[in-house]
Amino acid sequence: MLQALLVDVGRIELKDTAEPEPGDDEIVIKVKAALTCGTDLKAYLRGHSLIPMPGPFGHEYSGVVVKVGKNVRGFKEGDEIMGVHSAPCGNCGYCRRGFYNLCEKIMDKKVLGAYAEELLIPSHVIRQNLFHKPGEIEFPVAAFLEPLSCVVHPYSQFDLSCIERALIIGAGPIGLLHSAYMELLGVETTVVDRLTNRLEVAHTIASKVVLSDELEGLKGSAGFDLVVECTGMPEVWEQAVSYLRRGGRLILFGGCPGASRVCYSAGRLHYDEITLMGSFHFSPDDVRRAYQLITEGKIMLNGLISGSFRLEEITRAFELLREGRGIKYAIIP
Ligand SMILES: [Zn+2]
Ligand SMILES: [Zn+2]
């Protein structure tokens, strides 16, 4: 089968590899759609600690079951499925206390290699985070399950009832998903970005859109209840607190390069009682929530797909993203 490997920074190679064979508790799917993701783009541009090179690439997928291990229950050949690429172990200290997204082993056996004709799904993912795809949901839309699971995660951690206005910094796929989800929850969102083409898409989702240059005017005491940082740039992490009202919350969603350091005004954090909140990954509850949102058609996801490419053309998709063109691309093997 054909598989795309990320061999080095900026270099994807297509290889003809052996078709995966499922163990007794595993299944193999034929990938029908795999989506490009901000994490993949980071790996392509500068390497990523969670995506080894050279190695299989891509983790947002949907497809059809083609081979089933003999112990697998609930899925059979021909089933259309949607899933995420990880699941917690259930046994470590974090899992036992319910912090499933922080599971010590969550990244150990993750599914990479969605940019391929076939993909092996391991037993822990099948048991917890793999779902049947309703026929009316298109495969590329179903592949949003992973990014949407990440996006809904922080909102289960605090009381949203006093959040009326939110600022989302960065109109990439993740920022736009945050906007779409919060608008659904009745929060008025303002999305800011430096690229007008992204703001055109944001315009269809958010209450307001603002170019980065105009953001200075939004600082001050009548700030936002919530700011969501989705750029992963340390300087933006630092600036983001200045758009909050007193008592506001900043969700630090965009991951910065590992060695980054940030600096905040102690006065702002203390006297204005600002909450800084990191957000990483998702728990099985978040995946179920995201599954519900997708299958009930609650969020318009099609508009976030800027185009599709065959597997052989995958580099073209990442080069467009490098140039800041497009939100997400569907890779159709
Ligand atoms: Zn992703
Ligand atoms: Zn665990």
C-alpha cells in the first residue's frame, strides 16, 4: 500500500509498504479521508517531539474497516468509522484520578500514519475512542473528531456561565473551531489574525473579526471575559493577558516550541485575578462530546476544509499551508 512518511523537516516521501495486518484485538481500516493539522504543519516546518522522523505521518482520519482481529467486538468489515489517534491507559496515577488527557502513556501507542491507504487501529483506541460514522456524515467531516476533541476539552474544566465575550487569537483551524464551539454555547467571539484570507473564513463563524494591526485598540479594562491563544508564539502568549478584563481567563492552547519561556506582569495576575490555563489533548469524555457535535451536525465543519488532494499530492497541501494559504486540507488516498 502507499504510505506518506515524514522523513525530515520539509520532506515527505511516498513509499510502497506492506499492508498492515491486525492482531487479535486490532482492526485495519481503509483510510477515506485524513486531514492536515497544525501539529502536522509544525512537524513539517520545524520537527515535533511527538512526531518522530522519519516516520508515518497524519493522525486525523476516517475510513472503512477492512480487516478485523478475532477478539474485536462492535466493529466488522465494511463499517464506516471515525476515531482519534490515542486513548488513555486507565491504570496510571493520572488516569486513576480522572486526568485522562494527562495519562503517562497517552502518547506511547498513538496512531500515526493516516496519510496512507490503510491504517492499523490498536485495541485501546478501539475500546475507548473509535465510533461508527453515520452514513450522512461525509468522511472529511468525520475526520474532525480529533481536533474538535482537543477544542472542547478546556470548556469542561470551568464554569462558562459568566463568559459573554471571548477573543480568539489565531484564525487557523483550531482557532476557528474554538470560535464555532463557543458561538454554539452562546458566547460572542471575536477572532483576530494577521491574514485576511483566514479572516474571510472566520467571518462566516465568529461574531466579529479583527486584523492583528487593529488589536491594540482592544486592550484595556473593558476587556474580554476569556481569551484563547491559538498561535503557539511566546510573544503572543505574553500579550494575550492584556486583552482580558479583571477576573478573566486565558486559555493557552497553541503549543510553543519546548524550550520557550514567557513572562507575565505579577500585578496583572494577582490584583486583577487573571487565570492562566494550559490545555493539552483530550479525555474520552471530550471525544464523546465531539462525536455528538459532529454527528448532530451542530458545527459547520465543511467550511474549514480549503480543498482536497490525493495522497500523491500531499506535499502540495503542506506547501500551501506553509504559505499561509488555506485552513485545512483533506488528503484522500
Ligand atoms: Zn490534529
Ligand atoms: Zn494512564
